[in-house]
Amino acid sequence: MRRHFLLVNLFLGSIFSLSAQVLEDTTARLNYWFQEASQLIENYQFDAALQPLATCYHYAPKNVDYLLKTAYCHQQLGRYRDAKIYYNEVLKQDSTHARALSAHASIATREANYRAAQAYYTQLIKLDSTNSYYYKQAAYTALRRNDAFSAIRLFLEAHRLNSSDLEVIDQLVDLYIALEDLPSAEQLLRKGLNHDQENIKLLRNKARIHQKKQEYEEVVATVNQIMEKGDTADYYQTILGVAYIKLDSVDQGVFHLEKIVSRDKADDRIFHYLGLAYFQKEVYDSSQTYFELAIEAGVSSKMDAYHGDLAILLDKQKQYRPAIKHYKKALEYNRTPDYVFQLGHLSDSYYKDKKIALKLYEEYLNTKDKKYRQFASSRVEQLKEYLHFQSN
């Protein structure tokens, strides 16, 4: 009997030992496959990584690490539906799992489902209200939903939690500039530049603020600093060229604006400024060409200025008929007192019928503009007297 009991124990012990060995071997193999998958993921071989991960998932379908890695691979491969299935498996086990919730928010953003993304970030903020990253991503989502004020509120909270995040500072400066709140923009910009004086994004915003404040010397200094770093973005080269023109460094202004033209990147505003620059240089053929290009390309609210400036140039060259034509076009876009007077004055010289000029002078005198009032008033009296005697 004793011998039988020993044989049973020996048999059971060998079974347990074998089971333990099998379990140990399986665990070792799972670790090997998981490490292999992780290495493939580090090398951006996401499709290949799914093969060992599938084996891991087969043996341990509830393992959160396997689920997360598998979901991540599908996410990186753009297979969002599959990725969400695996992330949801994680959330079934833990509805507050931050990585899974954050991944869902990221996928929702890529799918342009900003309402869903906002909901995920709101949930993450409730789980951890001290995490500046969640506020930052929620702010970006608000921007994508065209909710600038919510974006500012969320970026400000992110900034409060992490005051050295230059990305957040840059976004806030951008928003304040868009809202024309330049004092707030400048205050935050100074904070950002105290952290990094060489940050190109912050320097770009610095140039924009100076440009809006018409501080042209500072625009030149800042944009040149940006360009020394290899940044030749069209917008900043444009404001550099305009700043040089405003500072009467016309040749340098023309140099930079012509660079944009040579890259086929010029718009109506650049053509207009080049027209003004060449007018100032008394190169009238080039000035006229660029004014005409501005009119041809023009779709902005500046069309009155394009026609008006071309009219001034043509008038100066004694091309009165086309000058009158462009003054009339300018007035179609914007009936400014200056253009009304200029057309009246030109009509006074060009037309024999003085009623045309009289009508325009009287229209000018009905405005509040005082620049030409004395001349227009005197000329109205003279023309009325002339027309009176002519009728008799």
C-alpha cells in the first residue's frame, strides 16, 4: 500500500513538473515573440510585427500589452477600424485606460471626427486634470472645430500647468494676433523667447506683431534673423520687402519681392507693392506692368487701390483717357473722397463739358474730407459762373 502511494505521488509530481515546464516554455516563447514584435515596431515594420503579435494574442487574448501593441500597429497602418477594436478590448478591462483613450482621440482626429476627439480629451482631463498634454490636444481639437475661444481657454490651462511648452505659447500668440489682441500676444511672446531666442515659430510671430504695429525696422531685423536660419517662407519675405519699401530702401524691397515673383508665388498684393516701388523709382513702364498684374490677379478688397494707383501713374504720364477709366473703376469698388476729387480734377482738364467736373466736385464737398476742400469749393463757384454765362 505504501509503495502504491509513493508511485501515485511520483506520477502526479511528474505531471505537475511537466505542466510547469510547458507553462515556462510557453511564457518564454511569448516573451520572445513579444520582444520580436517590439523590435519590428521600433523599425517601423508594423505589418511584420502583427505576425508575432497574433501568436501572442492567440495564447493570451486578454493581455493588455499585446492588445495595445496590436492596436498601435493597425493605427500606424491606417487601419483605424481594426485599431479601435483592440483598443476597445483594453477599455472593456479598464474603462479609464489613458493610452487607449488617448489613442481613440488621436484616431478620431485623423478621421476628422472632432466631436468624438473632444469627448475623449474631456474624459482624459477628468481622469487627470494636472496633465498639460491633454489640455493642449483638447485645444487643438477646439481649433479644428473653429472654436477659438475654447482653444484659448484650454491652451491657457496647458500653459498654467507647463509654462515652458513653446508649442502652447506659439499657438496662444497666433490666436491673440488673429484676435488683434497684440498686448497679450507680446506678453506671451516675451515669455517664449526667454526660453528660446532662436525659435523660428516664435520669431515669425514676432515679425507679424511688428508688421501689424508698422514697426518696420524691427520687421527687417526679425525677418533677416529668420532668413539666416534658412527660412525663406513667402509670407515673411513679402513683409520684409514691404518693410524695406516703407523704410525707403526701395531697391532692397524690390529685390525681395521680385524673388517671390521669380518663384511664381506672387499675388495681387505683391504686384501692387512692386508697382508702388517702381513708381517711386520712376521706372514707370515696370510700375504700370505690375499695377496691371495686380488688377488682373486681384480678388481682394484692395481693388480700388490697384485701379487708383494705376490711374495716378497714367495721369502723371498724361495718358488722361485711360487714367479716367481707372479712376472710374476705383470708384466702382470704393467711392472714396480722394478718388472722387481726382476724377473731378482730371475731368475738369480733359472734358469740354464742365458739368461732369462740377458734379464730382460737389460730390466731394458733400464728404467730410478737407484735403482738397478749398480748391474744390473755389472751382465749383468758377464752374457755376462759367456755365451760367455759357447758357446765356
